[in-house]
Amino acid sequence: MNETTAHQNYYPDDEIDLRELFATVWRGKWIIILTTLVFAAAGVGYALYKPNIYQSSVLVAPAQEEGGGLNGLASQFGGLASLAGINLGGGGSNQTVIVKEVLQSRAFLSDFFHRHSMQVPLMAVKGWHEKSGEWIYDLNKYNPETGDWLPDGDGGTHEPTDWEMVQAFKEDHFSISEAKETGMITVRVKHYSPVIAKQWAEKLVQDINEQMRKQDVQEAEARIAYLEQKLDETNIAGMQQVFYQLIENETRTVMLANARQEYVFKTVDPAVVAEEKAEPKRALICVIATLLGGMLGVFIVFIRAFIGSSRNPDSDSNGTTSPIAE
């Protein structure tokens, strides 16, 4: 048999031989089984090691603005009011967008953390005892006995900055979503403690309502002062009538704001203490780890077979010598 014939017999094309693939997998079955078991055990251990995380959510609706007779007032004096920086109604959807952005802003969240003393439960806690209700502290960062943050090895301490707290809160604890069909907004908070998650969710809604209420009251009072000043400066009866109506509108805004506790967000479904964990998905972790272990085992078996065939290019799968070598 010449060399050309040998090439035709043993290397006719690049087609994959399924029987050879199955044979290779079968020969390496113990590697696959061992790798799968190791990854499965590691997945179970990791799933059990991860602490439970609970989630509380508040469903809110944008509070409806009291319209009254503002549409007629806006059509008559809209131009003059805009010069004075006065809003005569409308723009409810834009107001909702602004409130959502303020709720997620660094300025609001930083004040929120300090107002409610959230540094320790946010940055120094790594778990929660379900039976005792006590926190599990990260003793590498914080000493619960003295209430001090520990040194970080760089001349400082582990006490978090506002930037770090905002990043951690937005990445691991806080989310907000809006249903496009209904306009309902859901504020979600996660924490190791279901009690803390509920409290933070409630306080977020309360604080954003209070902040936006105070802001609108201050702006309305500033506009009233401006209009009263302009009223004193004019002797034209028609202009005086305009200023009186604008002052009446701003006074009405102040009164309604002070009378409404749920100023921008009206609670539809309040937060409750979660009885079931939201994370981790332990069964899913175990399944994924097992699948990864099996795939890695198969990959190792094929790599070994490929390396073996590369080292012995003149041997077929049964270990016989190819006629090429002869």
C-alpha cells in the first residue's frame, strides 16, 4: 500500500465520528463524575454559606394634583406667571420623573443615610440571626462592643464615605420600577433583616414626600414674596388684579401642600415584614454548579484526548500503528 492510499484510508475527510466521541467520553467517565461531584459539593457549600436576604416593597401611585380652576388661570396669565417662575398646573408626568430621579440621587440618599443612622446596618452587617433577631457584624470592619470602625491598614478606618454607601445601597439593596401601563411605582429594599428592609422602604417613601413638600412650599412662599413686592410697585388696577390672583394660587399651593402628608407618592400597598427570603436561590446555585462541573469534566476529557492524539499522530484510537509509519 503506497502513501497516497494510506492517506485516503485513514484521513478521508474532517467529519466527526460520533462513536469515537462517545468512546472518548466513556473512557474519561471517572474524570467527569469526579469533577461534577466536586463542583456539586462546592455549589452546595456556597449556597449554604450565603446568608438569607429579604425584600420589602411599597407600591405607590403619583399623587393627583388638585386642579381646581387653574386651567382658566393658566390660559389668562400663563405668560406673566412664567416670567415670575410660577407653575399654574400641568406637567404631572414630568413631576413624577423628577421625583423618581431625586429618590435615586446621591444628595437625597446621603441625607437619608445620616438622618436614619444607617451606616452600621448598611455597611457593617453581613447577616442576621432569624431566631434571636440580632445582626451578624463584619468584625474585620466594625467593633460592635465599642461602636468603632476598625483600621483599614492604609492609615484610615473602614468607616464608609457617602459615596460608598450610595453605591452599596443602589447596587445591593435598593431598586425602583414603574409599570408603564398603570403608572404605578414599586420601591424595593433588600436586607439581611426583613424588619430593616420594611423600615427602610417605608422611610424612603415618607422622606421623599416630605422633601418634595417642603421644597414646593419654600418655592411657593418665595414666589408669594416676589409677587407682593411687584404688587406694591404697580398702581395699575389690571396688573394688581393679576398679581392678586397669582398670589391666591401660590397661597393655595402652600395650603394644599401642608395639608397633604402623602404629597407626591400615595401608598397603595404598604411594606410588610417578609416571611420568605428573596435570595439566594440555593437550588439554582446547586444546579448551575453541577452543570458547570459536568461541562468542565467533559472539556478536560476532550483536551486530554486531543493532547494524546497530538503526541501520537501515527496511532489510531485502538492504539494500532498507522500504515503511514510503516
